[in-house]
Amino acid sequence: MPGGLADLLGRDPAGAKSLALDGKSARGSRTDTTAAAHLLSAVLPGGYVVAQLRVPDRTTEVTGFTPLLAPFDLTGVTVTADALHTCRKHAKWLVETKKAHYLLVVKRNQPTLHAAVRALPWKQVTARRYDRGRGHGRRETRSVRALTVTGLGLDFPHATQAAKIVRHRACVKTGKVTRKTVYVITDLPSTTASPQLIAQLARSQWEIEAVHHVRDTTFTEDASKIRTGHGPANMATLRNFTISTLRTADHRSIAAGLRHLSYKPHTRPLDLIGLP
């Protein structure tokens, strides 16, 4: 169950537009007899962590979905998650119990559902959205096609729309182009969720990877040898809190923000969190 330090340092998701779920292993916490600590996190847009829990050994993230989200008011919040959590029970629980919405990725781990979504009449879709962007040494073009699936026999609880997201990425340095197609389903109707909004929700799910990237590159989390008890989870929580605090203070680069604090280590960190 979530609790302890993660609860004290997390954010309240009530009233948020979306909430993304994803997991990450603290690889350095592995021992000869125990697996690495695998931590499931719930993150708000912008990279602000709401809560985190350690997934029990010899289980998967699926077991942590409900315990992680159960303590929070998710009324009207759209929960996004990767294909591992595209489960009927999760969708029903979010809509019927938490009064929330969902946007879930559909992959081949759900072969029947994936085949059904892939076979939808995408060429006939007129509701489309195109976006272009540049960053991290690449140019990216994204197209989103959204289709109302009510009455099309898509057997998934409360599913109202499906979307096909195609991403073309070109490396600025090498010119190499890659193409990736992602399918998602949601209970949000077309009157509420346009292709543009679906694209935004999908990107908010991918943004959680940025938090994991910072923990790995700036804090070298995978190299940490803290292994005992709640140590790996608590250290990850402190890293999450640091990232969230620096972003709240408008530091776009976490590494640069840490350097700024290090110049006056006895005052700036305390000022940042409001302590005298």
C-alpha cells in the first residue's frame, strides 16, 4: 500500500486534467537473493509525482494499480497507462468506482483487443490532428485519428473512442527516420475529447519517462546500492520530491537547478522548500 514518505511528499491529484501511471526498477537494489525494487508511480502533467509504491516481488505492476490510486479523489481525472494496465477490471474500477476516465494503450499483449482496434476503419476517419515538434536532437511529426467505437463491437468496458497515433521521428544529425504506430482507447466521447486532446493525454503519459530519465541520468539511480528495507523506495521518493520542487521553482533543467542550489548549500535548499 502507498504510505509513509511518499504520502508526505506527494501531490494531490484532485481536479487534475490527467494522471499517468508507469513503473521503473531501481536496478542497483538487486541482490543475490532478491529482485530489484520495482516502483509504480502516479505522475501529474509536468512531472509532479502524486504517489509511489513498491510492487511486491514475483508480481507485476498490475497488482499495484488499484492500491496506488485508491486513496485519492479522481473524479473527472483521466488516468493514462501503458498496455500492461489495459485490463477490463481497471477500466471498470476507474469509471464505476472512482468516477474517473481512462486513456489506455492497446498492444499485442491483448491480442484480441489489439486486432479489433487495428481492424477499425481508420482510412475513413475524418477527425484528425497533426502536430510537429523539435527537441532532443530530432524532429517529430504526429498524426492522430480518433474514431467513435460505440456500436462497432469493441468489447471493452465503457470504451467510447479509439485513436490511432502515428509518430515519425527524424534524427537531426543522421537523418534517420523511424515510424511508430500506437493505438489507444478511452471512455471519453468525441464531444469531450477531440483528437487534439487525445494527443495531449497521450503525450502526458510519455512524459512520465522524463522523470525516470532524470532519476537515472542526473541522480544515477540505477547505480545506487541502497538495498535494505524501504531504502530504495524512500530514496526514489526523495528524488521525485527534488524534481517536483525544482520544477515548481521554474527550473527547466534539473541538473542546472541542483548546481544553482550547490553554490549556497546552507541556504538555498531551505529557501526553496520554505524553511527558515
